[in-house]
Amino acid sequence: MNSSLRVFIILVLFLPFQPTKAQKVFFKELSVSIESSFRGISVVDDSVAWVCGSNGIIGRTRNAGATWEFMKIEGAMDSDFRSIHAFSSREAVVANAGSPASIYKTLDGGDKWQLV
């Protein structure tokens, strides 16, 4: 599955499945040069969401998906992240599906991650 398709699927998750008459649904394909199979998503609000996936990739948008920032955690570059929970645009926890399993937390938008 290519990156564009993955991002498209993520964007679909932002949209309500049964829009009211006042809502307009649209799709916008984004092309990113990230090689990852995204497996986790956490939506904070209408603007902020985080994703995680294979190859140690974590992504964040703060503008409803218009742009994405992608990052890796030092020491966990090959992790297969399967779960992410975001509390805000700056705070999130992410878990990998490896052996040993690990959980990391950031309080600064992903600049630094702490093994918890």
C-alpha cells in the first residue's frame, strides 16, 4: 500500500460517517514520502491528530491534516508502533508491538520521548 493511500485512509477517519445537511464532506489526497504502514490513530480535536506505524514512524497534524510532521524516537527507530493516545498537540503516548514491548511518552510535541 503506498503512502498516498494510507494518508487518504487516515483522512477518511477524520470525517463523520453520516454527515448532516449542513456538513460538506470532501476528500483530499496527500502525498508523503514516508514508508510506513499506519496502524494507530488518535484524534484530539478538529485540528490535532497523531498517527503511528511501522518503521518507528509517528506523525502529527495540528491543522486538520493540511500538513503533517513525521518523527522517530531515538533508540526505537525500527519499532512497530500499534497504539497511540494523544492528550493534546504536545502530549501523547505510543506503544510498540515488539519484544520487549515499550511505551513512550512525549510532553513537548515529539521533540523528546521518554520510555515509561
